[in-house]
Amino acid sequence: MTNNFPVDFILDKKNNTLTFRREFAARRQLVWDCYTQSELLDRWYAPENFSTKTRSIDFRAGGHWHYAMVAPNGNHAWGWIDFITINPIDGYATLSGFCNELGEINQELPRANWVQTFTDKGKNTVVETVITFASLADWETIAAMGMQEGMKSTLACLDILLATLTA
Amino acid sequence: MRRDIFQAIADPTRRAIIALIALQPMTPNTLAEQFDITRQAVSKHLQILVECAVVSQQQHGREIFYQLELEKMKEIDQWLEQFRKIWDARFRQLDQLLVRLQEGKNDQ
């Protein structure tokens, strides 16, 4: 059976970053491959009932991943990720954004910087993802891409608002 | 015009207004004293906050007080929580893929 590791999820109030950390029961090379090879990405990255379709991928600094999230109704949401730096198998940095089928980036939607770091933890691997956003408002569209209605939150409300008071 | 919570917090002045009226309801005049911007500019921000339903107005005699609607603020938590859930589900899928890869069952 699979392990059920929790996700550490931290909103950094000072640096406007969202960090999450997750442990996986596999060696670092294999986890790295799952993050960086399109045929493996296509098998886990899409939300349930969605599928990932890679249009093109060029995994090197300066390269990109052009992909679509395909909804159950057949709708395609196209994404574009620029690879900024790559240090196998320690980590890589990207700039994410949305685009169309042709790979033309939608300048009206926010782009975010992502830094992925892979470290050993015994025989397991810990992946840390740090997302830097220009403003909390930038997240509306990104969050909406994968959102489902009807979920509720029980967390306190003002804490997160105050976390945005960095300007 | 209906707006959403994210427009409310997109602007630093509006975030400051929210932080101030979170402590106590305030009139546009007392709010304007806190900022180096005109009363008109404060009113414009308040108007947007009202349209976002983050802030509501209450008439007390001749004065209008603006107060924070705490329920609306929870929307931010909700999408953060959804984002967390999406990644949690995604990581479980990766767990399963890793198990399959390690068992050598490369079932396409």
C-alpha cells in the first residue's frame, strides 16, 4: 500500500511565498524522474478525473513544458512552464504561466516563480516547493483553475489576510 | 457591480483600510486622516470594498460607518485550502505511481 505522508503547507507572511513539503517513499532519482519526464508527469500531475497532455517539453535551462490539463468534458486548460535553472537531481526553478494551444503566453494571467528542491531522507525523498507570487490577488485565477465548489474551510480568517499586509 | 474578495485585497491601500476597520468601524473622514491620499480616493477604495462585500455600511445619525464583514474574509482560506487539497491529491497519485514504478509494473 502507499504511504500517507502529510503535506506541510506554509504561507510565509514576510516573503510572500507559499511553501509545501512532502515526503515520498522512493529514491531521489525516481522522484526526480517523475517530476521531470513528461511521460511520468502525465501519469500523476492532473487532478482526479483530469488528464495531463504534453504538447512539447524541453527539459533544460531555457527550455519549457507546454501542457494541457484536460477536463472530463474535454476542455483543455493550457499551461506553459519555463525552466530557469536545473541541477539534477537536487532541484530546478521555473516560471509558470497560462497559454493557448499554440503556446502563446496569456499575459493577463499571473505568472509565478516555482523552486523545487529534492533531498534525501533515509531511503525516502523530500520534495520542497516554494512558490513566490507578486500578490495574493494573483492567486485567484491560479487557484480557480483546479477548484471544485462545495469545499469549506474552518480556519481563522484574518490571519491570512494580515499575512498579505506586506506592501 | 459584484466583485470578489481578491480584488479587495489587490491594492495596498485597501489592505490597510481593511486592517484599520478590522479593529473598529470607521467613517470615511477618520479613515482619510490615516492616509496621505484624498478623501475622494478613500471613498473610491471603500466603494470597491463594499462591491466586494468585504465591507458594509452602517448609518449612525449623519455619519456612515464602514465595518468589516468577517464571513467574506473566509473565502481566502477556502481557496488556499482547495489549493492544498489539490496538491495533497496530486501527491497521492505520485505515491501510487512511485509504487508501480518500484514494483516494475509499468502499466500504461
